Amino acid sequence: MKLTIIPTALPDVLIIEPKVLQDSRGFFFESFNAREFEQATGLQREFVQDNHSRSVLNVLRGLHYQTRRPQGKLVRVVAGEVFDVAVDIRKQSPTFGKWVGVSLSAENRRQLWVPEGFAHGFMVTSEFADVLYKMTDFYDQLHECAIAWNDPDIGIAWPTKQNLILHARDASAPALRHAENPF
């Protein structure tokens, strides 16, 4: 497996493109290989939980993080397309409050590495999307938090702000400046 690593505007957030073998029968690629991931990124992570979500057009999930047991996330889309976002919420970071957004789709097969200390969210830009996440720590409902998807201090340029479908918790999430933040 050969990975192409594409840096983003946030140095710790990486776009990962796997090598895809394709012919008249279809395609094959390794979606994850711990040895190759570590060699290509320099990151040694143990993934302990896999999540799969399906959402419809204009669903916006996020911006989520955990205050205890922070999670690194390796995110990919296996059906449809999303605009995937990572926000640096590490107070001492030179990129605190900055964001990066990437189109992830079944067609481009890209993955996004969202490290611990970042809030994560996505918006579905196709009829529906199936998103898979590899997580570095377990879900902790008591310590899950959210930041407002439309926080003007962050200023995420979502593909649209019309007809969004939000969970009540995400719709009422506080701005970053008022959010619980141990980082």
C-alpha cells in the first residue's frame, strides 16, 4: 500500500489518499494498514472503535469533540460525498480557532486525519452519505461537547447554509469562546 499524504492549512490535519488498483473488474485498495499509516504520517495511533453513520443531503453533524478521552479520527466516505471540517481547539496552538475543510467522497476515496484536540464536523453534499470513522479512543457520552457550526469567530465556509438539518444539540451548541475546552 502506498499512501499519498497531502498537508492542509492546519499542519496536524492530513489528507490521505490510498493507492487504488483499478481495472475492468472494479477496484481494490487497503483502506487502513497500521504500518503504512505510521510510515507515511509519522503517527503511531491505536484505533479502538469504528463508527459508521448515514446521513441525507444537507445534514450537518458537528462540531464535536470530547473533553475527556479525546479522540483522533480517521474519516472516509464509502457512499456519497461530504464537506468534512476540522477545527483546532487547542488553546496554546498557533492555529487555535482555525479550520480546514475537505471534500471526502466515495469517488475520490480520500481520508482525513483529525487529531486529538480538534473539533470535527461534516455536511452532506450528496443525496446521502455513508461516513466511516476510525477512532483512537472510546465514545464518552458524559464528556462529549459541541461547538456552534456557524460560530462567526471560526467562520467556516460551508457549501450552503440553507435548508440544513441539525440535531437539536448541534443547533444550540455554544461558540468556541464559551465552550468547555480542556485543551
